Amino acid sequence: MKKILDHDPETKTTQIFHANEHDQTYAVETRQDVGEILKNNQAQLNETDRHTRYGDGMTKVASIPMSVYAEWLQKGYTRDQKKMKELLNSPDFQKFRTRQGRI
């Protein structure tokens, strides 16, 4: 059995409740439509190249969907700067990048 628990049109996230009647277990799945985020990331990425200087202070290098960020938060990655750099430099997450080059 599955049932939609919540849908947030602003973040485009949907939470779905899954129940397994055979062993009385359940899970809550979060889905997020990240198409618009990835489209915006690509547009921002196209505005820089590897030689674009970083500004003074903070520079945006990525935009991570909240569903992915929540997973990274749960795993403790967000408190580990080295792990975050590894993830954001990984080809697996290159579509989250808004700036070229290595972090």
C-alpha cells in the first residue's frame, strides 16, 4: 500500500508512505522534481569558465536539491568540508555545480 502524505508545490517535493502488510513495516519516500534546479544550475555554469576569478568572501559553486541535501545531512556529510568537496567535485554530482573548476 502507498499513500501520498504531502506535496509541496514550491519545492516540488512529494512524500509517499509505503506500508508492507506482510511484515508490518513501512517507509516514507521523498521525491523531488529537480528539473528546474538543474536547468538553472546549467545556465549559471555557462556564465563562468575555469579561469573566472573567485570573488572576495563567499562564492556560490553549487545548488543542491533539498532532498539530496537532507540525505547528506543525515549521513553527516554536511559537517565534513573534505567530504563535501569530494562530492561536489565528483562527476556523479556535476549537474549540481553552478561554477566550473575544482572546489
